[in-house]
Amino acid sequence: MEALRTSGLTALRLILAFTLLTTTLHYAHNVIRAADYPQIDGIPVAVAATLVAVAYVVFTAFGLAGYRDYLRGRYWRALAFLMVFSLSGLASLGHFLVGVPQIPAFWFATIYTDTASALVLWVFVTWAATKLNRVPAAVGSHT
């Protein structure tokens, strides 16, 4: 578990920093320019923007809880929270279920950087879980 406390913590900090940056940018643009994104019939733009803002707060809370628990050595709980947080990035692909957003290239790119950050977080969680699942060989065991 030493790897989780050393290189794991450094990697997690970098991943979370990037994820928070890209998600904050993307979700903020979604709220401020909600009308520029494809709309779901029957859901007013103001309601959609509010839902995006609430989702951002909820997802970010899971990310912060995951980081806190990771620091405290509650690794399984931390990894569960981090997986929920990763959904914030994957949810960005949901735009394409309704239509292709007609937004400037920079903001369009944040859809993909959100998704990439979520996938990198999944890789981290998988790596950490494999470290936690290792069973040390018994002393004196010859199997």
C-alpha cells in the first residue's frame, strides 16, 4: 500500500486538478450559454442550466470526498467516490444524444477533455484497486 501513499497520491492530485479544471470550464459554459447546446423538448433552458449547476456541485462533492478519504487511507471508499465523480466527465458525452452542440471549438473540446479525464480517473481507480487486492504470500509458503 506504500505505492498508494506515494506515487498514487501524486497521480491522483494531478488527475483531480485536470478533471476539476476541465469540468469547471465545461459545466460553467453549459450554465452560462445553455441555449447554445442542444435542448431536450419540454425542458426549459433555465431548468437545464440549473440541473447542470446542481450536477456540477454534486459531482464535485463526490470528488472532494474521494480525495479526503484517500488521504485518510480509506481507499475503497475513496475509489467508490472517485468513480462517481468520474461520471461528471462521461456525462459530457450526453450532448451527442440530443444533437451536436454548435459552440466554439474551445468549448467543444472541453466535452472531450471531460471524457478523457474521466477515463484517466478510471485507469487510476483500476490501478489502485489492483494494489489493494494484492494478497501477500504467507511467510514460509512454498506454493
